Amino acid sequence: MDSFEDEEESDDVPEWTTHVMATLAAEVRRRRKERGMSAQELADACSAIGHPIPRNVIANMESGRRSVLPLVDVIVLAEALGTHPALLIYPLGHVSEVQRLPLQHPTATWDAMSWFTGESGFGLDAALVRAFRAKGRQESAAFNAWNDMRSHHDAARRATDPARREEAERDADQAIKRLKAAAASLRTTRSRIQRILGPTVSVPPGLETLTADIPDGKDSI
């Protein structure tokens, strides 16, 4: 009785490869039309990137006549469509459920994307992905602060009014503080990555080139 019930339940599970390809094909077609591109124009864009995907391959994929698409094609199609490969596989906001793995019932697309990108889960791999994302945020904050610092210093040099010069210098000091904070945070993240990967593996570079521009010359972080 139990085996019969298990068999009935498995019959309700979609065929995984068909589901994945159908989701991918529909999202490629949606994004292509959203950008006003024909299948030939998308093929031309892929060729311009350096990895030709013929128009008939794109057309057959979108119509369901092609059941397999290499990962390299997914990567290039995403670039040609101005999106990320993961969003072709898990179209957030456009598909409510996807089948994450074979023999599994569909789950929320947001949950599947969280698994795919390493946002959820446990262990060192998930910790590494989270550290990688933190690294990106910290680098972005540092570059923004660096640009602000340079801009405010330029404004201070150009200012003829003492009050405006003083204001620009204060703003520059605040930008320097943000730059130092971002560099310090990145230093912590780099240490975390080193602990995860081990002492023999290279880690992302720090922000020495940015902090070297701090006027007092004493802050190489």
C-alpha cells in the first residue's frame, strides 16, 4: 500500500529537465520581446559577445523543440539580454514556483534562488558566498567614499569663501571616515575568507590603492 502511494505521489512530480528548460525558454523569450529583439538580433548579439548561438537554436529552444541547452549558452544569452544567468533559470517576480531538483515538487522561486546563490544553507560554502557578497558591498562603499573624498577636496581647493571651504573640508573628512570604515570591514571579510579557504589560497585584494589617496598619507589600510 505504501509503495503504491509513493508511486502515485511521484507521478505528480514534473519531469525536471523539461520543467527547467521550459522555464528558461519562456524567460529568454519574455526578455527578448521586452527588449524588442528578434531571434536573429539575439543571435547576432551572442555572436558579438564571442559565442555564436544560431537563430534556429534560439527559436527551437523558445518553442520547446530543443530540450537541452549548454550552460555556456545560458551564460551568453544572459549577457546578450542584459541580465544574470541565475535570473534566466529562476525568473524572480515572473514565475511563482520552480522545480529545484529532480523528483521534487515545485517550490517558491525565491527559495530556489536563495539556494542557488548560496544565500541559504549551512557549511563553509554558504559562508564563503556570504563573505563574497559582503566583500562586494564593502568595496562599493569604499569606492563611493573615495569619490566623495576627492570631490569634496576639489571643492575645498576651488572655494573662495572660507565658510564653503570649511564645509567642503568637513564633508571630505566624513568621506575619509567612511572610506576607512569600509576598508576595515573589508579587512575583516578577507580574514574570514582566508579562514574558510585556508592559508595557501589567495584572497581578494584590499583597498590600499584607495586609502593611499588619503591626504595625511598615514592610512594604508
